[in-house]
Amino acid sequence: MGQGSSTHCELCGHKVKYLFGVGAEHSSLVSVVDLIQKHSQEKVKEILNSYQVHSSKYSHSLFECPFCDTAHNRFYLKLDYGNKQTFETQFRCGDCRASLIPATKSADRYFCRKCGEKTLKQDCEKEWN
Ligand SMILES: [Zn+2]
Ligand SMILES: [Zn+2]
């Protein structure tokens, strides 16, 4: 089951929702293609159609921009396929275009993307399907 949470900024009130894990309706590989960032969808479809996929890992995950110190919620996918080939989603920060890395802290420990202050507060977590 997936998990949801959100943060709000105590200074400017900016609210951000986060999803983690995978919902019940996305329990198969084919059903998650739509969740992948647009420019990777063709590549993933090609892999699913043309190769044998040995293992797959995917979930909504939290990433961070190491330069802006901001949190980014992305749908992560990794496929091992064909002859020891690997596909892994790559993400860039929408603000500075740096490559995102897996988050090293919780979502409320980053700078607010709206006002740029470190005044985020975590709201309640809840389950989602
Ligand atoms: Zn950035
Ligand atoms: Zn703010």
C-alpha cells in the first residue's frame, strides 16, 4: 500500500503533498508506465515489449536537490532486462536542473520551494490506495 503525507510552510503557507510506495491499482509493471515521466515512457514501453524483464523496482519516492536543498516527489522505476541491461529513472530539479538524489532526510527538513525558508512542518500521514 502507498502512503501519503504533506508538509506546509509556517511562513508562507505553501502546502506540498507527497506520495510514497505504490497504490493497489498499480500492482503490475504495465500499469505504472503512465506514472513515469513522459520522456521515459517510450523507452520503458520498448523494454516491456522487446525484452525479458528480470526484475523491477518501483515506487513513489522522495528525492532531494543537493544544491537547492529542496524535496522532490518522483515516481522511481528500475528495470533489469535483456542481457544484463539496466534502466533507471533519472530526475532533475525543476529549479536548478541538477540531478536529484534519493532523499537523505524527511520532507520537512528541506527549504520551502516557494519562499526559500526552512520553515516546513510535517502534517499527518495517511494510507492511500
Ligand atoms: Zn535545485
Ligand atoms: Zn514557504
